[in-house]
Amino acid sequence: MKHKLAVLVAALLGLSGMLTTVEAISLNIDVGDRGFYTHGGGYWDHGVHYCWVPGHWRNHHQFWVHGHYVIC
């Protein structure tokens, strides 16, 4: 009986070595805005200069205002 159990354990260990390993999956969650979007910190358009205003919280952290460009 002990011989059969030893053979079974050895077979299971051998099979476990032949199985492929599973790659870990990485998940990142970013909260906030992507800085400067497409134009960087500022840009000119038809003689008007626009500046980037980063995202911020409004109403005591109840509402997130996304970053946007405003006329400087």
C-alpha cells in the first residue's frame, strides 16, 4: 500500500512539473487626468493663448473637474 502511495505522489509531482505555469495578470487603475493631453502646458490658436488647468476636486471632494484648457 505504501509503495502504491509513493508511486502516486511521484507521478503527481512529475505531472506538476510538466504543466505550464500561469502568467500573473497586472491591473493598474489610475485616478485623475492625463497631464497636458495633446497640446502640452499651453498653445496658441489664431492669436489666442490657451493654458492647461489641471483636474481638481470641487464641493469638498464630491465632484471631480477634469483638466481643461482656458484662455490665458
